[in-house]
Amino acid sequence: MARPMEHIPVIEGVLKEILGNIDPEFVKTTEAVSDFHVGFEGSFGAHTVNPRTLSARFLGSMVCLEGIVTKCQWKKSFPSWD
């Protein structure tokens, strides 16, 4: 998908509308908790990359990033200057 930020919100809106038509009560109860989101799986073809091959040419595109997490740590945020 070349410009996912134009398409994904529309898909999520349609999903919410379809679920609202099927079960309006479910949409009302879950609406306060969070929005509905979609996920994608399958072959991304040339857009399947690893951390080493990820480059700026993929900006604005949907990619499948494959790799193994070997280290994970929390980053402390800086205090707000407001």
C-alpha cells in the first residue's frame, strides 16, 4: 500500500459502521474504551524488510519489518517545559 495513512482510517471507519449495523450495543460499550483498528498479514513482497535493509525509500509506505527483539528497555522521558 503506497499511502496507508489515507486508506487505513477509512477502512477502520467502515469496520466500525459494519459492526454498528450488526450489534449497535457492542459498539456503544467498546467505544468508550478504544477505537477499532485493523491489522494486516500476509506477503508484503518487496516491502518485507529487516532492520538492516529498512531505508528512507520506504517512508510513507506500509512495510513488514521482520526481526528478533534481543534487547528492550524503557526510555525515560524528559520533563515538560510547559
